[in-house]
Amino acid sequence: MARRSGGRQARIASRKSALAEDLKPVRAGIPGGQYRPLDEAGIAAIDTTVFKILEEVGFADATDHCIEVCTAIGAIVENGRLKFPETVIRDTLDKCCRKVIMYGQQAKHDLDLSGSRVHLSTAGAAVMIADPEHNEYRESSAQDLYDMARITDKCEHIHMFQRTCVTRDIDDPRVLDINTAYNSVMGTSKHVGTSFSDPAHVQETLRLLHIIAGGEDKWRERPFVSISCCHVVPPMKFAKETLNCIRVAVEGGMPLLLLSAGQSGATAPACLAGTVAQAWAECLGGLVYVNAIKPGAPAVLGTWPFVSDLRTGAMSGGSPEQAILSSACAQMGNFYGLPTGTACGMTDAKFPDFQAGAERAYTATSAAISGANIVYGSAGMYASLLGACPESLLLDNDILGATLRITRGIEVSEKSLSFDVLKDVCLGNKGHYLESAQTLEVMQTEYIYPEFADRSSPVEWQEQNKPVILEKAIAARKEILNNYHPMHISDEIDQQIREQFPIHLPRETFGRSKI
């Protein structure tokens, strides 16, 4: 027993030691694409339908500027709808940016969205906070947004922070948009995604971001905030105010998420194949506009179709159909060779429980192994995006680590086949591999270990006073929020921002002293 215990202690010590980034069992950008819900004939049929939708149906409600720049490259207007012949789409696909980098404020957080590389992100516009400690839902606030950005900054397997909630304690839309971006970039040095309700707010926030970057030229070199643009009102209508925001963002060097969020059976066809085709048509229409403004402007194709529970018409983000639908959209993104984001990992549950974990795991994993470049909404979202849960970010970090491990798969080589190790154990009468040098060597590089999930035996669990995973997450959330105040933005820059913009939260909230 002593000999085995010593080996166990050595393994524990090895697991706690720092590991080089390239040796970790999972990391941002692991290639996906193993799961293919569409066969080749299905891909071809959807592709054909996408082009038919764009050429024969087109979009209502295009702005004058959109019509002007798109017709200049071959689009046509018929019966008030802007239509895109196939040649226009093909030309756009030839000149668009296919390797988008989502930059972090720190280079270690840069995300390469080329190929089928997979990254995991938060997302949402929750209007409530799911508070499991007090078993209640309450309105979300600016403080909540900053807190969730801080927690995300500590979560290894959440690679970027797209705003999770609406700051409902700020009534003025301008102040809300500015503070949403500010609170997010203050809370994490990872790439941030945000949104805007007015193009003037985009312009003003760009000035704020220039200050953080150290100048407009440095911002344009490494834009660390992207804009989430719901540029369409499904089915097939442009959102005029959002098109105006797109124009300012493109001209200001801000990467875009072109977001189509139809709901199957309501604002998209009930048949999933039709929903995939509509989502891709809507996103490609946005891509034409972006590249008509500036060829090669960085844009992610945000095919985010959602699922309706057809018994009630309510959204069901945790359904298996959501997993299939998002995975098919990602597969089409790989087919087109375009940077693609989709939404998976949401749950219909109200708090972290069995339903939440199961729905998050099977939906997020499906999207990841299908090769989605960014799986948005993969952590923290409840009640089909109505609620966000800070504690869940920590619990979901475990799930997303497992998701990435599944996505990575198994590498087969002469070394990993382990024949010599097997031969030594069997012919040397050792009986097990516990003390094999290979076991110790690969325990960190081949295996991933959860932070919160309980793998103890029932006896050990009782000896530890029967810990509850949610209680552990609540305690960890308190520890982070009490003690972790990111300092990647200096006091001097923060003060400069506060002198020019209507910042809502006091400096003390950010762990800063008054100036």
C-alpha cells in the first residue's frame, strides 16, 4: 500500500506542475469536423437552395447605402427586394477574409478561426441572473456583466467573452452600449464580443478602444473587440439600424459577427434542412454587404438558427435538434471554407442541475466536433438565453474541457500504441501499468482532469462531508470576485477613459482606488 501511495503522490505532484501550452491535452483551436450530420448529397442540395434563395427571394428593407454598394457589384432590386445573382456571391467568396483572427488584449488569447479550428465562447443577452445560492432569478446589472467577464478570464476552456447579459440598471441606450463594451474589456484580456443599438454608439466606443489600444493605428493592427450584428430579421429582411452599425464597424476596423437567428417553425422553416439553408442565405447576404464596403473585412458567419418546441412555440436551446441544426450549419461553414460561429451549449433548465449539464454537454460537443470555429453561448446560459449564471461558468469550464478532449480524438503512433510497454508489463510479471514511466509521462498530456466534478469513491465522499458540486462553485465564484481584479488596463488609461465617457461603475468596483 505504501508503494502504491507513493506512486499516487508522484502522479498528483506531476499533475499540479505547470505544463507547456503545446503539451496540454486540450487548447484553443483544436480541429473539429469529425461529426458530419449532412451527407454529400445533403450539402450539395442545401448549397443549391442557398443560392436560389439569394437570387430569387432576396432581402427586404435594405438601406440606401446597402443598395448603392451592392448594386454597384451586380446585385439587383426587384419589387423592393435586394437580390444577389450567383456571380455576386461567387465574387464575394473569392475576395472575403477566410482567416479571421480574433485578437485578445494579450497575444496569448489570439484565436485563429481558419479551417475547422474550434473555440468556445460565452454569448447572450440575458435579462436575468440565475442565482442558485438564493434560488431566485433577478434582473441583470452592469456589475454582473463585469463579474462574469472576470470569471471567464479565469476559465481556461472559455476562449473568448461575448457579453452575457444586459445591464438593466442603465436606461440610456448610449450609456448602456458604452458600458457593456467597457465592463467586458475591463474584466478580461480575452477577445470580447459586444453589440450596439446605434451606429453613433459604435463610433464613440471605437474612440474608447483606441485609448486602450494606444492609438487608432494599434487598434487596427489588433482589434480585440468584435461587434455582434443581428443584420437580418428572419425571414430574409434586413435590419436597417444594424446595417448602419455594420458600415461604421467595417470602416472602423472592427471584426463582425454576422448573426442570423431564425427560429425553426416560427421565423424559419420547421424542417431543419430548410432552416440551415435560410440561415446561410441570410449570413451570405450580410457578407456581400460587408465586402462591398471593404473587400476582405474580417467577418464571422454567425449561423445561429434556434429550435422551437412546436407544442408551445417557445425556444428550446437544449434540444437535440439544436445540436443537429448547429452542427449542420458548422458543416456548411467548413464546406464554404468560411469562419463560422454557431450557438450551442444553451439549456432550457433554470439552474445548474442534471438537465442543464446534459443539455449543455451534448449540444456543445456536437457543435465542436462538427468543426464550428466558435461555439457561442457554450457556458453560463439558462432558460433558453433568458438567464445567465456566474457559478455555471466555472462548472461549464469542466464540461467544455471534456468537449475539447472529445474533439481532439486519439492520436495513433508507434509510441502511443504502447506495444513495448505492454510487452514489458506482461512478460515482466508486473501486472499493471501504474508505475510505468509512460503512464506518468502522459498523465497530463493524454488526460484532462475536472476542477469541480467529483471522482472520489463513496467512502472518500462521505469522509469529505459529502461535498455538493454547486456549493463548491458558489464558493469559487465568491473567491474570484472577492480577490481577482484584472489589471491589464492601467489606472492611467482607465482614468483617461472615465474623463471622456459616462462610465457607470465606480473605480472601487474594479479593484482600483479613487483618483
